[in-house]
Amino acid sequence: MAEALSHTDDRPRSVVSYSVGMLWLVAWRNIFRNKRRTWLTVTAIVFSCFLVSGLRSYQVGMYKQLAEISTEQYPGHADVIHVDYEDDQKLEQTILGATELMRSIEEIPMVEVAAPRVMATALFSVDERSFGGMLLGVDFAKETDHFTFFNALGEGVLPVDENDVVVGEVMARNLGIGVGDEIVVLGSQKEGGIAALVLSVSGIFASGNIQYDRAFTFVRLSTAQEEFGLGDEVHALTLILMDIDYVDQAVAMVSEVLPDDRVVRGWPDIVPEIYQGIQADDIGGLAMMALIMLLTLFSIANTFSMMVFERTREFGMLLSLGMRPWAIVRQVQFEAMGIWLIGSVIATVLNVGVTYLGVTVGVPIPAEVNEMVKGYYFVFPERFYPAFSWGSVVAAPLIFLVGIQIAAFLGSIKILWLEPVAAMRSD
């Protein structure tokens, strides 16, 4: 006997761990006592998690594509301008030493390319017809490689000669000109002289944006710099980044290499109407997702309240056997966690599968949609692709984990006031 006692494990036993383990086992058994109610609750969780997480992935992916399409047509992901140019847009507000600054910016790892642009207002005349517009001098090699604007070239070719010009289809129609015709351009030089050019129309573009098509004309960068007396000066260095998602970081890095009279802007400042539209839609989408989750959690709270009502006699018996009310509440919490676990696993598998399918195949966009947005800064692609991230996949299940615990607690809180005898007599 003494030998047996000496081998007895006299270490303190973890009563809390034992109780939690027992409560979890009992809770897991209770989950499937009413299979219909359990699977209806699981279905609600799966539907809500799948809808919220899946829609969020597609929503974020759509926003990124819209931003890329809108900025890569013409405005760019970011740009560098004279500090006063945004407000005044005067010809003399230029970036000095543009070539050296452009090289410095392109050495920044997050910047893919910096495209120089000269922008000057001018008068365009053909015979008796005259219209005001904007003459832009650009590096066509960089523009065609990194921007999509000249994909809309409907007629002719891009300028190959110093005296070639590309005009918008609305301006060409207003002036009554076509490819091969000549156009007279009058403007002011930086030092106050007269800039006069006779240009030959080499091409006509149709961007879909009426403002561009009516006012924009493009010549080679060297032509604009020479005629407007700018030398190695430009009005903007338009940037394309490696990833548009990191525009704020790129703006911060570019600003470090700029002199005091230069400023860098991200695309939200360049095209605020598009950024604000995306933000407004994002807020509306998040509000709708929050409403879906809230309604689902109210439904789950009602389910647990009904469950407690149906099991009042069982809880009364447990209380009469000495089980504490808070232990019963914890058991109900474990039952809620078990139901959440089943629903979350199913929803996560579905979300990963559907999002992966979207990433590889995409969602086709009807051609009619582009007719609806004609005249804006962009055209929709043939397909949209979601942005897959584990954050968006697991966010909704984690929110539901907290929500369902609160819902279960609210539904089971009346257990704390149950009288064992009265509860056992309930029908």
C-alpha cells in the first residue's frame, strides 16, 4: 500500500482545463441534437461570410483596376509639377533641369517610368476656323509603352517628324481637317515672344473623353520645347509606378529628391473625381456588408434565445445537480463556437475557391457598360479580376466569431436567473 501511495501523482490537477474540456465535449454533442436548427444557423453563417468576404475581394479588385485604367490612359499614377502650376497653370511655371530630375526619379525602385510633358494653351486655325486648345509635347516612346491613350488612335500614325501633330476627333471635325492637312498653331513663348507653328496632321485619336478629343493635340517633346522657348524644361513628369496600391509610399520617396519649388501628387489628387467616386462606393459597400452581418447576428441571437427556451427543463435539471449558471452559459458559448467553426470552414473553402476562379478566369464585362461611361476618363476592361488576400477571406469569419459569441450570450443570459424547481416544471 505504501509503495502504491508513493507512486501516486500528487501534482495539482487543472480543474479549469478539465471543466472546459468536458463542457466542450458536451457542447459538441448538443450541437447535433437538433440538426435542422444547427444546419440552418450554419447556412446563415456560410451565406453571410461568403457574401461579405467574396464581395469584398471582388470589390477591392475592381477598385484597383478602375484606378489603373483611369490613370494609365493619361493622368498617370503620380506626377511632379511646379508648386504653383496646379492652381495657375502658367506657361512659365516649369520644371528646370527636367532630364536630370527625370533620371533621379526613375532610379527610385517604386517608379517604373517618368514621362516628360510640355503643356501650353494655343489657338488652332484652319482657313477661317479657329479654336482654342492645348498643345502637348510628349515623349511618344514612353507614352506608347506605359500609357494607353494612343491606343485610341483611329486614323493615321503618331508623329515621326518635328512638324507632325496628332489631334482629337472633335477638334478635327470642328476645324474640318483630316490626316495630311495642315494646321496653324499660335501661342506665347515663355519669355513673351510669339510661338507660331505650321503642323501637318499625322493622326486623329478618339479617346472617348470629349474634353480630350476637343482640346488636346500632341507633338514631339522637342518640338514643343523649341517653339515655346523652354529648353530643358517641362511642365510635368508623369509617373507610372510598379504598383498603384503603394502610391502614398512612392509619393513620399519622390518628394525626398525634389527641390522646394516642386511638388509630387498622387493620382487621388490628380483625378479626385474618380478617387472620391471609389471612396463613396466603398463606404456604401461596407455599410451594406455590415447590415448583412448585423441581420444575420440578430437571427442567430433569436435562434439561441429559442434554444434556451426549449431546453429550460434540461438547464433546470443541471442547476439542481449543482452545475453553476455561468458554467451553463459557457456551455452555450461553446455550442455557438462549434456552429461558427463549421460555418466558417465551409465559407472559407468556398471563398478561396470562388476567388481563385475569379483571379484565373475573371468576370466578363458586357460591352454595353462602356457605352454608359463614355466620355469619362476610362473604359472598362473586358474582364474584372478580384484581389485575393487572406485578410479579406478571414475578416468576416473573425467578425462573426465575436458577433456570434455576443449573440449567444444575449440569448442565454436568462439562464443566470433560472430557478431550478420552476425550470424543471416548465413545459
